[in-house]
Amino acid sequence: MQEIPQSFSLALSLIASLDANLLAIAGLSLRVSGVAVLLAALLALPLGAWLALARFPGRQGVIAVLNGMMGLPPVVVGLLVYLLLSRAGPLGSLGMLFTPSAMVVAQALLIFPIIAALVRQVIEDAWGEYREQLLSLNASRGQAMMALLFDMRFTLITAVLAGFGRAIAEVGAVMIVGGNIDGVTRVMTTAIALETSKGDLPLALALGVVLIAMVVVINLAAQGIKTLAMRKHG
Amino acid sequence: MVKNIAHAAAAMALTGMLAMPAMAQDKFIVVASTTSTQDSGLFGHILPIFKAKTGIDVRVVAQGTGQALATAKKGDADVVFVHDKVAEAKFVEEGFGLDRREVMYNDFVIVGPKADPAKTAGKDAIAALKKIEAGKQPFASRGDKSGTHAAELRYWKAADIDPQTGKGGWYRETGSGMGPTLNTASAMSAYAFTDRGTWLSFKNRGELVILVEGDTKLFNQYGVMLVNPAKHPHVKKEMGQQFIDWLTSAEGQAAIAAYKIEGQQLFFPNYVALRKAA
């Protein structure tokens, strides 16, 4: 069991020495998951808000499916994107397989339902609360959506962060569509999987500690921005 | 709503473009290879030498031999570098691969708990497998259609044993790479069949040691092939061929021979020797 304390000191020394390899891998993790969360949020925010306000037959079914997709297995999403992007697949001519762009697509697909489902819930609750007011102002549905999204923006940050956390922590999808190529598509999680398979458990765990630290710092930053903004505009 | 979607699409295209140039590098080939060449560190040693000479970046996707050949069949790699002669021959026969060359070999070993309850230690791999089966000793198998798995199955066959009869009991298929399988074997103090390279660079050995080695039947030949551009026109055939030519050149062969862990040579180049013999 000495691996666990050993990995913590290893993690500290990796961070302290600003290991160039580690920086590149951590940077790619942030870049891939950052772009993925941006894409997913840009689509999920309007769609989630629309679904919160819209009334149509089968809506409950759509919501159930969306909520269910929050548990999409990363390896299945990875496989699907792999088959689409493979040279033998329908989008093969793009030559995107085994590139960071392919990883962005897979992660965006994976977290879109998470963000959309959470946004839907938040906006629907807010709609229940502000419905009378918005209707008395004669707001159109589009205006009501925008108003609620704006009003709930601080709560929605949490939905987006949940998506980001899922993206940066998953290994199944990026392993398949990225290929874990050294210096090109290797991210924190695939590096951890690789070190585990080499039997270097302390290093693998140390990388895990670094990854968790990164995610915590990002969440702290988001929390800080939120608090500041709420004080200013709240 | 329509406007929102249009915005989102525009933003998607924009971020897509922003993300690409920083990440792309144009002079590269994709090589589908095996975990044994990657995990052992061989590529980390030879690829920088090749890059310095040619400027070509070799992107290695390390998978089991079966998966690597499947990747290449779909056209998702330019070169395949694997170790399963039978599967490679079939790959070439079906027209997916060109110009197969034998590059190097390493050897397989059987590892197991130091106490060696099945008394397998020695040189004879077949006898060792027979003893493991007779003693119903735990044995961790890759079970993933990799080159190493295929080789392991050939030795069971040679020993006239169907390991599937021990499935769920002493014969345990991990369905994963060599490293994860060794991790499992180490945790269960089980016997396992592995290539020497992965074993030498493997750190979580626990109670495991090499018990059977040196049997000439345990040689493990690696072959390299270009993915047939006639099947997949986008294959970078010039650069792929350059890589194959370099691997089989005197310089490439010397680079392979020079790679050592703890003073032990892992891969033995034999392209030239085989050429002379032929």
C-alpha cells in the first residue's frame, strides 16, 4: 500500500517541476474538454430551455430519453464516433480520426445530454416561479426563454461544470477516437490508463491526483467568478 | 430558436477552426501497432531517430494485433507493424497490405509466482502449460485476439489442451492488453504468457518472476506492411514506404538493436539475416 503516499509526493514533484510532458498532456486535456463543453453548452442551453417551455405530445418521453442519456457509456459514444469518422465510415473523408478534433466531437456528444437535461430542469423550475410575471409582460416564448436563461445564469454554471467534469474525466471515448498517440492525442486519462498498463501504479495514481487537482482548481475559479458576479449583479 | 441554432453552428465552426491549426501537423503517418512495441518503450527510442532523419512524425496507435489489423483494414492507418504471421499473411492475401517485411523478433516467456506451485521452471513451454493445466493453477490469458493471445493459443494447442474447459476456473481471460493482464496475474499470483519486452518494462510484478524462457519455439516475429493504397487512396504511401524502408535499413535495424532496458536487449532485428537466408 505504499503506492498511495508515494503517488502523492510524486504528484507534487510533477507539479512543482512543471514537467514539460505533463504540461502538454494536461493542456491538451483542458483544450479538448474545454472546446467540447463550449460546443455542447451552446447547443444544450437553448435546447434545454426550449424543452422546458414547450408543450407537445410525447414531451415526457423526450425528457425521459434525455435524462436517460445522461448515463451514456463513454465507450459506446467513442465507438459510434469511431465508426462515423473511420475512413470506411460516412465522414471518413474528413480524416479526423485519431486527432484532437475527433476527441472534441466524442466528448461534446457525451456531455450534451447532461447539460441539456440539467438546463431543462433548472429552467422549468424557474418557469413555474416566474410564469405569471412573464405572461403579464406579454413575453413571447423566445423572450421568456432568454429571460429565464439570463436569470438562472449562475445556477446554469453548475450544469455546465457538471458536463466539463464528465468530459475531462472520461477515458473510454477519447481512447477509441484519439488512439492515445504520444504528443498528439494523449490526454490525462489515457496517460493514466497507459501507465496502469505498464504497471507503474504510483505514476498512474500521481497523474490521477494531478487531474483531480486541475478539476478542483477550475471549479474553485468558477465558484469565485460566480460569487463576484453575484455580488455585483445579483 | 432558428437564430440560436445558427449562432451555435457558427460558433461550432469557429471553435472547430480555432482548435485545428494549433493541433495539426501535416508531415505525419499513422502506424497501427501493438501494445508490446509501445509499452516496452521501443517506439520512444527509435521514432525520434527516424524523425530527425526524415522530418516525418510517426503517430502510433497501440492496439492488440487483431485490432491493429482491423484499424488498418478500415483505412485508418498508413502502416501496420504487428506480430502474428498467420493473420498478417491473411491481411496481405486479402489485398489490404503490401510489401510485408519481417523486421525483428523478441521472445515470449511464461511468468508465474516465485513459489511455482506447478513446477514449470525450465525451458520447455509446452511441458509447462501441461503442468499448469494438470495442477489447475490460475493462468491469466489476454483473451483479446492480440498477437500474444494468438501465440498463447497455439502453444495450448501444441500441448493438446483446450483451455476453454478451465474457463471460469483456473483459466482466466482478462480481455485486455498485456499490461492489464500482468496486473491481474500479479494480483492473483497467476501464471501468464507474455512477451519479454512488456515484462522487462513492467513495474508492478509483485510475486511474479520469469519461469520459462529460452525455448526457440517462443520466438515472436514482427512484420511491417504498407496499407494498400489501391483499397484506401488516402494512404500516405511515400512516407509510409520511407518508414518501412528505414526500419529494414542497416540504420533502422541498428536502432532497434540498441534499445535496452536494464542492459538487456529487447528486440532482435533480423530483416537482413532473413534476406540472406532466402
